[in-house]
Amino acid sequence: MKNSYPLFVLCALVVTCVLAQDTKREFSHEKLAEFNAYIANEISENKIAGAEVLIIKDKATVWHTASGYKNMKTKAALKKNSIYYIQSMTKPIISTAIMQLVEQNKISLDDLVEKYIPEVAGLRVTTDPEKGINGPTVELKSAITIKHLLTHTAGFSHGLGDTVLDKELFAGMYNETLNYKGHKNLESRIAFLMSAPLIGQPGAQWFYSASPDLLALIIQRVSKQSIPSYLKEHIFNPIGMTDTAYNLSTDQAKRIMQLHTINESGIFELSELQVPTKGNTVFGGTHGLFSTAVDYAKFCQMLLDKGVANGTQILNPETVAMMQENHVGTLMGDARGFGLGFGVLYNTENDPSPAPSGQFYWGGYFRTHFFIDPTENIIALFMSQKLPYGEEYNIALNRAVYGSLIK
């Protein structure tokens, strides 16, 4: 069923955009407006409830819009600086925390993970993922390091695949996408992960995984702080990320964009299940944080500014540069690789993206996405809340941003 609101009404919901005048290369207002019209059309066709887009160049906001609804059922309009469950965009933040500990010589990238999580030493590797968690296994050929965890090359899975092992792992770790019952804390979830075999030998493959959960546990054990406490003290407060947390206040919860999904009948609607905004006790590294486009842009700006935010050195420039490098060779292909916490476009000649080599990025399962371009000094974010996951809006954002730059 199509939304009864005509396109021009939806366009009227879009917040006025401000273009920066002092950038080296400016954006075309007309081209960005075309992208906004595309989003408005997606809303009118009931393909998405709403979306917030934020584009920053040379530290100036050149585009910030909020379109559509935060709740399709109530028709409540989505506003700028709404709050989103960012899912896997938690991962780069946890990676930043780990690199802070590396800088302080409290841990090393080459440290064996079993030094901090002894159970890792007993892991084995499946020889048949279709036989599930209790299928045949072989011994590890080499130990797992912290760098393996950061680059998703340790051999862990995320339980997102179609094999029997993946399905059993997902059910045991997460239960289902919006029902995380069964684990009261991070240690419990990791204990289940430790009961399953790896999908491959450490360093032999890139496989998207739950490794950041182990990174979070290492942070907790080394720093002697809870994950929320550590992130608030060492990342969120210095950067000024006041709306990023595992649990929200009552006032913050009012700004949440609700999750929307396609039901069994193929109709796009408000999801019956929503992420709890309070009472969350599993402070994971894979996912779990809420945030805003503005808050996350501050985090991105810190990385773009070589680790500096508000005069505070969050990370050293050398560390940020190392995080942006491709550390997995061609395990992901001949164009895109993985740094220490996020994807990296390392050879644009072999990729259809209009972005230059050096762009780094990541996204969340509920359709949140960011990219950082050090060459053009650009940060771009697309924020929504929709299941199932798809790449179309990430691709559209990239095309819109680079297609709108005036030569």
C-alpha cells in the first residue's frame, strides 16, 4: 500500500540545507537536491520510513536533512539529531578504544588473545560447517592475536551466514535480531562463542565476525572499567558525543527513530519489536550503541583530524594512519580491504565506486552508514532504521556525494 502523502508534501518535510562557501571544492545544491528527491520518493513508495543525511566537508556542514517519519504508524516526523540504534557502527568505536590501550603499551597488536581470554587457547576449527557446532574439527595451526580480532581474520563468525554452524551460532549468541534474551552480560555471550569452533584458521581468511565482542572484553579486563564507563571517559566525553550510549535517558528515548521492517506479507511497516532503550546489560563490541548523525560525525571528524577532538589527542596521528591502511591484503578482493576497525577502499581502479582510494567506512544492520574521505576531507552519514539490511542507500549516498562535487 502506497503512502497517501504526495511527493511534494514529503519534500516539504525536508529540512533546509546549508551549503558551505569556503571549501576547496564546493557541492552542487541542485545535485544534492536530486538525492533528497530520491529519498523522498523512497519514502512515498513505502520502501523506507525516513532518513537523516549529514555531509561535512572541510569541517563545515554542507548538507543536513531529515525526511519522512520516525514512526510510520503515528506519522511522527523524523527530525535532525534523532537517535538511532547503530548496530555495527559500534565496532569502529571499540577499535578506537583498543588502539588507545595499544598506544599506552597496555596491550600489543601481536599479543595472543588467550593472554586476556584464556578460553581462546582451547578453540578448534570446523572441517564441516554444515555439521554445526558439534561437527568435526581440527586443531589451530597458529594462535589468535589482537590484530586478528581487529581485522576479522581470526576465524570467528558472526552467525550471519547460511550454514548450520552460522545459524546455531546466531541463535545461541543473539536469539534473534531484536530479542537478545539469554545473556545477562558480555561474558555470557562470549562463553557461548567459545563453545563453537572457528570457521577457518587464524589469518587465512577475512570473515565478518563477532571478534569485537572479544575486543570489548579485553578493554574491560585491561582498563578495569566497564565498557560504558571506559567509552564515556576516554572517547565520548572528550569528543563531545553526548547522545551515544548503550542505554538512553527518558528524554533521549523520545528522539528514537523506530525500527521498520517488511512483514511476512511483504508489507513495509513499523516493527512489532523495538530495541530496548534502557535496562541493557550486554555491553558488546559488535553492536549495542545508540547514537545520532551529529554525534557520530564528531567521531568521524576526530579520525579525519588525525586523532584530535576539541584540543584533546584521542589517538596519535600515526595510529589513525595505521588504522586506515588495508591490513588483509586481497582476502576481500582486489579493491576493498579492511583496516583496524573498518572497511577500506584501497584500489578504486578495481571498484565501481566514484570514491578515491583511501576512503574508509562501515555501517550498521539497521541501515546506518558512514564514510570518511581523507582526500576530499569529507564525512558523510546516512541514518535510518529498516530491516532487512541492504546496500542500496550506502551506494546511493556515495554516488550522490561524489556526483555533487563541482570539479
